[in-house]
Amino acid sequence: MKTICMILAVISIGIASALDTPAQTKPSAEYKGRPGSAFSEAVRVENMLYLSGQLGVNASGSLVSGGIKAETKQVMDNIRGVLERNGSGMDRVVKCTVMLLDIAERPAMSEVYASYFPKDRMPARSTFGTTGLALGARVEIECMATVK
């Protein structure tokens, strides 16, 4: 009986010590943005970078003219800039979400969009039509990428 009690005590101690493991640390997020902005242009969690949606605005903050192709080109240039400022690049993009004011413009947007990625590294993508975008834009694209 004494031996059984000793064995149970050892097992109990082993179980208690296994259950008393330190809590896993949660990944920390780094919020990358411009001071005074209402949102972060990107958030980094471990080796992932999550970009806010980008519009076809130029450096002065004005929406570019010229229709869906011109806006898409500016959007993609803006995405490239955010990625590069945060240690990534177009070849590291794994997923994009595209929002279009008019879903009928998907082929024209896709033509410009696809030219920004290596042909063998096209990211996963979702595209949907909306009833409106900020600043009267025709396209907004958000992406997720790995960091180098």
C-alpha cells in the first residue's frame, strides 16, 4: 500500500508540473503608419505583413485620372512602396483582396494587376464589386505578404 501511495504521489507531481507550464507568449504586432493617420498602412505580426487597402492616389493624395487601368497602376505602385518600406516586396505577396466599384472592370484591372507579380508567384486573390469606395475610387486593393 505504501508503494502504491508513493507511485501515485510521483504521478501526481508529474501531472501537476506538466500542467504548470508557462503561458505561451502571444505574437506582438508592430503598427506601421504615418503619425496622425486614422489607420496603420501595415501591421507586422511575426513574419507576416498585413497592408491596409490602397487607393489610386498620388503623393499629393489626389485620385489619379484615367480610369480603372490608371487607378490600378497607382494602387499597385502604392502597395509596392508600403511593402518595400516594411522589408518586403511584390514577390512576397501571398493574398490580395480587390474591391471594384464596377465588377465589369475586372478584366482591365486584372491586366494591370498581374503585371506586378512574378508569373510563377501569383498571390491568391478575391475580387468583389462594391457600392462605393473612399474618394470616389474605382478600385481598392489590400494585401498580405511575408517579410524578408
